[in-house]
Amino acid sequence: MSPAYPFPDKAGIEPSLKDLLEDQTMGALLAYDRISVADVLKVVADWREAHCLNNLSLSSAA
């Protein structure tokens, strides 16, 4: 975990998703809501697949 987490000394610097998912408090919150880290990673992967430009076909980019 980065030394600035959870309160960075510069505005606009957030912890990485990896740091958040390794955090014990986040783990407790996920467990309370019956959500696994794998569930979170699946949602992120699905969002990236649906929204990232590098997944556009060449025909739609022309």
C-alpha cells in the first residue's frame, strides 16, 4: 500500500484499485455486503470491455 493512503498529501491522488482491494477495511465492507474481490474485478472488467475505445471494431472507428 502506498504511504500516502488513505489521506494523500496532494489533492487528486487516489489509491490504486489494487490498494483499495487489499485494504482490510474495504475487505470487511465487501464481506458485510457479501461481495467478493472477484465480483468487483468482474464489474471493472465488464465496464472496461463496454466502454474502452480500444475495443471498438475498425469499421466503427472509420
